[in-house]
Amino acid sequence: MALTRWGDADSGKPPALLVHGTGFVAEVWDEVARELTSKYSVYGIDRRGHGASHKPAAEHYHFLDFASDICAVAEALDLTGIFGVGHSAGATDLLLAAKLKPRRFQRLFVMEPTIMDPRVVRTDAAAVRANGKAFAQGVLRRQREFDSAAAAFQRFRAAPAFADWTEGALWAYVRHGFETLPDDRVGLLCRPEIEAAMLGPIFEAMEQVYAGDERGNPFAWLSQIECPVRVATAEKSWPIYKEMSARAVALIPEASRWTFEGVGHCVAQEAPGKVLEALASFEP
């Protein structure tokens, strides 16, 4: 696992662990992370399949695979009292890791996690999964290579999903989420076929049909999380994100709510100051 650290690891400050969402890298947290170093030793990881981290085969992108990576990082660094801050599917990683390693985590701030309520059973699972496979085919057609880093920046700046990102956050994504190719071209490190493999389980969880692999469906574990959890939503994000956040609050015993006004799903990259304010409000 590739790891980014902000501040001094030997400062004696408690650890904060930042986990990005699908398609991104640790450095997209930079504007939040640099400010957190006044109180924390701050770490961010590139989730499996992203950035400089390992990129296993397509069948190894289930929710428990990502959660196990978080546990491995916490164990390898011997982190305790972790303030976990996660976004989207990265938030789900932290929730499941907190159940697996409860003594490692003090509290979690999760922004629009990917959540299934396992108490709800759908009868049209086959049709939903077929729709998910069609969606993945669209992901496979995404542009992977660009003529230069500047060309990649301009392409993503024009995309609606990135239009409100700060310049610093978008450049962090381009500089660290791409590899250099011959003739100064650049290519996505989270390749389309990898992202498609990740999005399969995510789509199934969104649609309430995720069954898991041989380890089963882990979402029932959310009711066993012991530490305080704050679940945040963003005013301008899609309704499905708000619905999944409501599922999280319903399942997690010590869950409270937070709403970011005037911003979309990628709050930390659009309005880092709002995230810092929210995190400060959740300190013990």
C-alpha cells in the first residue's frame, strides 16, 4: 500500500487516517491534511487499484478487501486512537475496518459512504446486476491517456464532476493519479478496467443486491461498530448518496449527522474549509 504522510510521525500527536473515494489518490486530501497537522500525525493511503498501490486481479475489489488493507496499514504502523476520515467508498473501508479492529479507532467522520442495508431484500437482483455490467462497460470506454499533464488537467477541469474542485486539489489528482508515458504523455494509474471492477460491488450495494464473495455480505457488521461515527452528506450530491448515508445512520449505533451546504459529493476537494470546520466540531 502506498502511503502519504503530512507532518511528523513522531510528534506524539494522535493519528488521523484519510481515505479517498473511487478513482482518486491520497494527495487529493492535501488542502485538508496540511491543516490537520497542527493537531494530528496525518496519513493518507492510495486504496488498492489506485495511485502507487498494488493493483490485483478484478475479483479482489470487494468491500472486505479494501477494509483489510486499512487494517493492515493500521497494524503495520501500530496506529491507535485513529481519527478516520473517509469519502464515499473509502468511508466504507473505514467503517468495516473499525469493526474488524475496534481498538485501533477512536472515531470516524464518513462523507457519503457506500452502504447497503442488508435487512432489505430485493427480488430483482439478476436484472440489477445486468444493469451494473452495462454500466461497467461504459466505464471501460473512458479515456485513459492524454497528451500531457496539462491536457489531462484541462480535460478534467471541463468535466462536471471536477468543475468545482479547487485548482490545488485537481492538480494533486493529475500529478499523483497519473503515470508518465513516452513522449511526455500521461495515463491514469487507476485504469478503466480496474475502476470497472471496483464499481461492480459499489453498484450492487447502491441497489441493495450486494451478496459479497465467499466471505459473505459484511454490511450487517455496521451495527457492531463501537466508536462514535458522524455521517455527512452534501447538499448538491445525488439522491442515492443521501439515501446510503441514511442507511448508515440507521445501522450504526453511535452515528450522528452532518450536512455540508452548497457543495457536491467531493466536499474535501471543493471546499476544504468546510471539511475542517466539520472535523473540528467532531473532536472530543
